[in-house]
Amino acid sequence: MKQKAMVVALTGVLAACAVAVSATAAETSPPDYSIIDLPSLGGTASQGSSINTFGLIAGYSNLPGNQVAHAAAWWFGSKYDLDTLGGANSAVEWPVKNEFGVISGIAQTSQPNPPGEHWSCQAFFNYDGHTCLGFVWKSGKMIPLQPLPGGYNSFATGTNNRFQTVGWAETGFHDPSCNSNPDDGFVQVLQFLPVTWGPNPGQIGALPLEAGDDSGAATAVNDSGEVVGISGSCDQAVGRYTARHMVLWKDGKAIDLGNIGGDAWNTPMAINRQGDVVGFAGITPGPNPVLHAFFRGHAGGPPVDLGVLQLGDISEALGINDRGQVVGLSCGPGETDGCHGFLWQDGVMTDLDSFAPNYQGVLEDAQDINDLGQITGQALDASGNLVAFLATPVPGYGNRSTRTTHSNRGTLSRRQRVELARRLGLAGVAMLQSGHP
């Protein structure tokens, strides 16, 4: 089977990649990139969400007809359908960062969802009346991650090299702070808590919330077991006031990381081995703020607003490697203004398109970056399709003087922009609910 072949092949490149990491770490300036569009599972929308040191990319891809999407993996140009947990859709939406080929994500099941709530998976694919669970994929199998007692749904984001998986899971408590009005966002009924699963099978534990909060989510974990996420009210189970506080869990304690001016959508997306944290957050109070990317260094202190690309008005940091390179996206204010992936390094945010002058499409969204500097995300190709891509550094081209903080390459129709925002999931919901696009 192709999936088992991928698992076996992963172990054959460990030594070679370790040498490559050492060589790449010596580079100090960003190189040019070669871009490869990754094959889809038959549809016209795909995204790479995670890339590990050995080039294993995980994300999602639409199937023929574009009615459903499946979690997908790509390795050395080959595509792998990771299937579902018996339901219609599945996806990998966060940087997983596991070097042993373990992948974590979300999948719909064939089991009915008695509370009739949208749950967090609604941000990534349409609610169809069934439960949605987090999963880990390893050794060619998708394994469901169960909720806390009394709950029906769960959500998994990252898995570290100690095989700890993080996410959030429902309890049986009917939380009065949940949103029950479909005109005010997604409907949620049950409380949910930040959790860790593993490393042993069936093992699950809830993380503490900040004082006065009643729901939360864990969004990323590093190999030291440091976890980041959000703490707030139940709300709509997709960001907003669930993300009133951004939190670092360390030694069993919840540490408030501060904010950059807002009281909603304060969302860490990734943490590296050093403990540097990146994500996005509102820059003003209220439920629909303008969002900016942030960086919070491991030495402590408040998070730093990374700003936006030239002509942009919102930005989101989505991935970081152990060298402190950050990737994400920045979008313009107009209905046809595009989003552009960015690379932030040494205090400078640069349009990813300026590193790839020969690419014919637009690199709309940079989701993750590994320690070799390879980047994955989503691009608008020359045919107008949304494709997953792999950007690989080209040695010896790190000093070109024509870098730009914004590329004018390409604009989006409103349909394309809404589709991009919808497929960005949590980050996209924040864009749509704050008036973008």
C-alpha cells in the first residue's frame, strides 16, 4: 500500500536530512525559492498545512466535484489520501511538527451529533449533523481521539516527538456562555477544554483554564511539552471570545501571554523547541477586530505586533521553525485585493512571491516552515485553482537586492477570496466575521 510505503520510506532519510539541517542552519539571509504545485486528490482546492524536517507535508485536498475534502499527505511529489473516520470530510489544518510521520487533524464520523451544534470543525468543512473528532494518523491508520466524558466532539492540532497530541474536547456540561444564536456565529452547546492525548493509547488529560474562564483549546505543543492555546468563554467554539486570553501551559500552570490590544481572537498557532510563539490577535477590543500577526519570544515579555505587508491591513502568523523564521499571510482591504504569504526573519516581513520570481501563480498563504527553510501552504495557480505547494530554498541566491515587502502579482475575485478565507478555517472565520473579505 502507498501509505505503508510512505511510513517505511520516512525512516530511510533521517541521516541525510540531519546533515542537511546542519548545512542550512549556517545560512543567514533568505534564499530564492523553487516552487512545486502539489497534485490534488481530484478537486480544485488543496492546502499544505504542515511540513516536517523530512519533507512530509500534510493538509487537505478536495475530491472530484469539490463537495468533500480529505486529509492528505504529500511526500517526494506523491499524494496520499488519509481517508476519514467514516464521515464525509477530514483535514489537517495546523503545523503538526512530528518527525516520525505521525499526523494529527480532524475528521467527521458517521455518528449523529445529539446536541445539533456546529462544533469547531464547521470552520473547515460544512456541518452535516454528525460528530467530528480529532485523529492521529500513524502506521497507515487513522485513529480517533475521544472527547472528555459526556462530550461528543474533539479537535486535534499538533503532535510532538514524544507522541503527545494537543487539541480540545467537549465535556457533558451545558455551558450557558455558549452561543445559541445562529445569527451571531456558530452554535455551540457543550463546554470544551484544552486537552492532551497520549503518549499512551486512550490517555487524555484536561489543562487548566485561566481564572474566571470556562472553555478553551490547546493549539500547539513542542518537544519540551510546552503547550500554547486559548482560554475564555464557550462562545461559538471557533476563536472569538474563546480566545479572550492566549495561554502558555508550562509545568501544569496556565501563563497568560498578554495581547496586542484586543480582547478576542488572541490565538497562538505554533511554538518551536525554544519556546517562541507565533499566531494572530486583534489589535483593538471587540468581537470583530483587525487581526495582526504576533511573535512572543521564549525569553518572555509581551507579544510583538509584526505588522502587515505593504498595502495589507491584516496579517496572521501561522508557522515557525527552530531558527525563528515565521510564515503566514497578509491580506489587503479591498474585495478583490489578494492575500500574500510572507516570510518574517530578522525583524522584516517579506512577500513570499518576491522569493519566487519565476512562479506563475500567487503564493496566497504560507502555513508552515521546517528547519531546512522549506515552506508549504496554498497558492492560486495560473489556472485559478487553489493548490498546495512546496517552496524549497535554492542555495546561493540569498543576497538578491530586489526583495519587496509586497508583490502586485495577481488579484482575487470575491468568490476566490471568500473560498480562500473559508478554507483557512479558524483564521478565515476571523477574516470573514471581521468584514474581510
